[in-house]
Amino acid sequence: MEQRSFGGEGVRLYLGRLALGHRDTHHLPPHRQPRRNRPPDPQHGAAPRHPHHDPLHRPGRLLPACRVLAARALLGAAAGYLDGDRIISLAKKHGIQALHPGYGFLSENSAFAEKCEREGIVFVGPPAKAMADMGDKARSKEIMTAAGVPCVPGYHGSQQGEAELLAHARDVRFPVLLKSVKGGGGKGMRIVMTEEEFPRQLQSARAEARASFGEGGEVMLVEKYIVRPRHVECAEETPKVLEESPAPDLDDVTRLDLWDKARLAASAVGYVGAGTVEFILDKDTGEFYFMEMNTRLQVEHPVSEMVTGTDLVEWQFRVAAGEKLPLTQDEIVERIKEHGAAIEARIYAENPDKGFMPDSGKLIHLSTPATSEDIRIDAGFVEGDTVSEAYDGMIAKLIVRGKDRETAIRKMEVALRDYEVVGLSTNIEFLKRLCREEAFIQGDVETGFIDKWRESLFKPTKYPDEVFIQAALATLTSSFADEGPHGQVLGFEAAPPTSQRQLAFKLITSNEDQKEEIVRVSVSRVGNRLYNVEVLRDDGQTEPARYDNVVCDAAAAPSKSRLTTFFPNQRVESTVVVSRDAASPMRTRLAVFQHGTKSEMQLLPATWLEKALGTKESAASVVAPMPCKILKNEVEVGQEVKKGTPLVVIESMKMETVIRSPQDGVIKKLAHKEGDICKAGTVLVLFEEAPVAEETA
């Protein structure tokens, strides 16, 4: 049995006796063939047998193909994947000889690795001591400094009082970076620009670190914040939005020096297996500093695989079996020259327009790009699955390869245009804009890239009339629209051949600079699949734009329509997905995928129906954007606030998020107290409604 999964946290598989042979490998190039299909490598020779289990012959990508058992099925509990003792007990019960921890919490749990060693189970990862040394951020900095690996200036000691840490921050000089000694993935990390904000940021970082890493997570490091940094991980450029290899605009001397320091860092702790050494590069000085070592396979490891033509998971198993590395460093360098450049995009359930706020929900519609030798998708969800707020919101990873960086960027943007997701917010549209940003194309990247180019990356989108016409045609031709609320006929089925229908759509956007436009579309059917259409937009125009003799071929279903429409000057193909608003089930939402762009809108009901159903939206409230826990109310009843003022701090997906005021106003009511659990759409804050001005004669 073979299970393919990725991502998330916890043990993903159990391995028994690995007599592999279920994978068809004859189509692979010689260097990817199983050892049984090619002659011995004279350079590396035979590998010694591991004392605990038979040699690992050839695992398939990500997971091997023999006695692989889904951890979740074995554990039978949502939290079971973190129960190390139970995992080991089940492994012994089922005669399992080796455990691969994926790349979640257990993959960097030295106590779990040590227990595996004691029980005679091979932990597919580094030695427990190396993991412990590198897992403690303060301890790792001490080891690296002693080994001659340059570290960021800062304080890594035991004095943890607020006043003491502030004093060390003053010594380092602001801005500084606060981060947990157990940190990772950006959790428990805060940039502190001024002394005045230090106490608040320290409290926030500690709370998030405790929630993410448990006891001891609140212990903080204080380091100098590099204002124009680049985050470089062993040939992986990592702003954690896009990752790429090789790192752009990096000279060969610096690159080779980074690789040497990475090997020195690994040697200093007696490291064995896959790991990632992270450095931060100061763009102003050209100097780089050790940040940390992740003692596991990184989420972004596919970019390294794509440019080296290797399978790093396979290498993990070979090392665990006692074999030598299949390639030398010089051979790897040559591979990189041959394979070009690779980029990975993390497809996240989040809303970039709201500060990358996490989202959750059911994947109502999911369509992905076609894969090939140069396009790879590692996916954790399929259509119909629910992305829970309890876990990391990564839906998938999209990895592309090109002959050079520019080609890889173009391939990435084209692939993203084929990605369609409905049911929750994602970062896909943002990633497309990022791939079109000239500074990114030119390789002018740094960790603060998004803030630097925010105006360009988040500028409002102008949607053409054809988007709303396609939405109207899909609505009127689908079986979904045949019958409206209370038996109203909305579509054309029961109407005379020359009937006319009028629909209104409200553009849905989270971009504060994007106008919430209402577009009215009038559709007249003048023949079989032939329509005249008028579009009136509330942008100051007094006369509608008219489109005559529009021909529409629609493959309509209750919730999805695929339309090919011939306008006077162009042919437009669209996918339109219809869903019900989670917060207001009587309201209809439409997502239109057209020309590689997604737009979302609400089909507005008749005014009388809106009033009768009580669905009129209140502008005087702020609601929970996702299921969450209330950490703190930042305002009080009666307080006057300005737009952007912090109102409530919530926790979702183990991340803190600050909900800010969308308007100027006065707080009327705080609906929830600290510790309350809220569903998405729950009202959190009510404002005093502005008095309606009396009409004057």
C-alpha cells in the first residue's frame, strides 16, 4: 500500500520490513533507477547494513510502498499524531522497524527520537543530541560561535525579565527581533522597531510561542534586526511565500561560502541526515549570519530536489539504512548547472488583503494545474475536504522548474492562473501579482519585499464588464437559477423566447482600496443561445454599455457552469461557481474564473426580499473572520476609535491576529470576553450607529 501525503504535522507513516518493489521505475533516467536495475557505483561502493533493519532499497517519492500505515488511522484520534508513546507502542505492536516523522512537530522532538533509539526503532532523522542542540536557539548560537560560524549580534541568555530583555535590546540597538528559543515557522517572533512598543510585542510573542511550542516556548532571544535582510537556507531563498533555488542575485563566492558554513554548522553538532541551515544576508553589507538549523526535512525541500534531480526523502531512508550519500557535493553542483531554477509557491488558506489572516472552510471547488516533469503539486486536500482552523492552513505546494529563473517565474504565473479554489480565501491571486512584480522578476528580493512593494502588490483590480456578463449568463442558464426564493422564476426556462432578466451583483473584496461596486446586468434572449446584454456600473456612468448578439454555450450544473461566450470582439471562457454565503445562507455568492483571474461577487436579492428575510447587512459591526478564540479586547465600551485602531486580538490556527476597526466610530458593545470561542461570522464589536440627519426643506 502507498499513501501520498504532505505537509502538516506529526508522523505521517510507519515503515515495516522494506522489501520494496511496487513502484514502476523503468521510465526513470539512470541516476534515478533502483540499485537493482543498474550496476554498482564504483565511487561509493556497497553500503553497510543497518543493525536494526534490512537495507532500504528504493522508496518512492514522499512515502515508500510497503507496509505504510496512515498514522491517523492507527491512532484514531485527532491529537494522536503528537502522542509519541502511543506511536512507539503501535510501531512495536505491528512489527515496524523505522519511523519517518514527516516535517511537523515530532520531526524536531529530540525526546521522541531518543525514545525510538531506546526501543530499537530507527528514527528517520538526525541523532537526538544533535536535534536537541540545534533545537535550542540559544544553545545553537553558542555552538556556532565556538565553531566559527558567524551569528547575528544579540542576547541569547537566561535573563528573561521584561526589564532585563529591554536592557539587552537597548545594547543591541533598535530595531530588534524577538523570537522564541523553540521558535519556527514565524511563530513567537516579533519585529520591534521602537523601545515604546517593546513590552506589548514581548507579551504577544510569548503568548503565541507558549500556544505553539508549550512550556519553555516563552523564553526569548533578542537579536539585531537586519533592516534589508535576505533569508537564505542552503540554496533556498525563503520569504515563506515563494521559495526558490538557486537564490537569486547571489554571487558564487558568497554562495560557496554559505555552503561551507552550512557544512561546518552540521559537523559541529555531529549531524546525520537531512537538515536545513538558515542564514540571514544583510543586503547593505553583503555579510551573512547563522539564524538556526531546522533538524528535519523542510516544507520547501522540493525546490532543492527539482534543481538537483534528487529525491531527498529517499536519501533520508538511505542514510537511515547506513548507506553513503548517493552523490558528492561536486556532483550536486554540476546537477544544479544542468537543471536551471525552481520556485515553490505555498498555496495557503489565508487572506492577503487582511494581513494574510488565516481562513478555514470547505473546498467547494478545486481545480489544479496539469502536472509534468517541470510542474509538481504536493497536495494535502482534495475537493470536498474541509480546511480546519485547528491546523496549519497550507492547502498545497506548487513547484515549477525552468531553464533559468525568468522562465521559472513565467511558468509559475501560468500555472497559478490554472489554479481555482472556492470555499475559502487563498493567497493565489496575490501570488500571481507577485510573479508579475518587476522587482521580483529582476531578483531584487529581501525579507521585507512585500511591505516595500505593498502599493503595487495590493492595488485595486479593475474587472471588465465581461466578468459580470458571464456571471449573469451562468445564473440564468443554470438549473440552480431556475427557481428563486418563494418560487420566483429567475432563469429563462419558463419565459417567452424574447424575455428579459435583470440582475445585480455586488463585488466582494477585502482590499480597503477596492470600491465595493454594484453592477447591474440586463440580459435579453433574442434567440437560441443568443443574447443582447446591457451593463450599468456605479462608477458615474449614466448610460449602460451594450453588447449585442452575444452567443453563449453553457455547460450548466446546479453549482458550477463552464461557459464559452462569443462577444463582438473576443471569445471568453469562464468557470462560474455558485455557493451560499456561510454567514448568511440565504445569500448567493459567485466566483468567476476568467482569463486566469478570480473575481467574487454576491447576487443581490430584490430589496423587498432582503427586508422580509432580515438579511440587510449591518455596517455598524465587526465580525469574526474565522473560527477563533478571544485573547483580548483592546477597547472599552464608549471609547472613540479611528479606522485601523486595534479592537480585538484573536487566536486561530495557533496564530495571533489583531482585528482592527474598519471605520471611525464609538464602541457600543463588546460581544465576547477573553477566552470565548467564536464561530466565523460571529459579531465581536458593535458601534454606535451615526444619527440619520433630518431632511431640511
